[in-house]
Amino acid sequence: MSMTLLAGTRECRNGNCPTAWLTEHGTVIVQGYVMDSRIVRVPRDLIERAARELEMHDARAAAAVPAPRSSALRACGDWVEVSGTPTTLVCPDGERAHEVPAQAVLAAANESTREAV
């Protein structure tokens, strides 16, 4: 599967940090820190940057704005919990990747912006 980098963690030094990629299918793979068997968490700004990239580069996702609120991503302070479909992407210990609809990323970023105001 082909993937395009949307956003990575700024402090990452080894490349194995929270990251978001756009897939060739128009979904987003989010790699984050394992919370439990179904949830990973990533910094809130990662989702906001990924959403900006989606809006700039992916016409299909941008056309879906405003996206419906999704339970796949949930803001929790400075973090976002992601509960999409687990992937087979090889991640370092303590991290896992989930696939979510691009519209869910856009909706979470939109919700995040409203919370900040």
C-alpha cells in the first residue's frame, strides 16, 4: 500500500514516533502510543497538522468538510485518542497504528479548534 506522510512528531529523532499518513485509498493511518488493546494516543497538534495537509492535498477529503463527528478520534486535553482499525504496520514497542477515515481526522481537528476557542 502506498502512503504519503501528512504529519510527524516534531521531537522525533528515530522516526518511530506518532505519525499520520494518507493511504492510496483515502484513509489515514495514525501511529501512536498504545493506551489499551483498542486505542492509541497522539499529540493533538499532530491531528491538526494532518487535517491541514488533507485539506491542502486531498480534494476528496477536503470536499467532505464539515465532516460528521466521529468516535474514531476523541480529544483529551493535549492528546487525541484514536480507535480505528488496527493495521499490520510494524511499529516499535509501545506503539501501534490504526486506520481511520480521512473525514474523522478533519472532524477531530475541527472539534479541537472549537475547544481551543
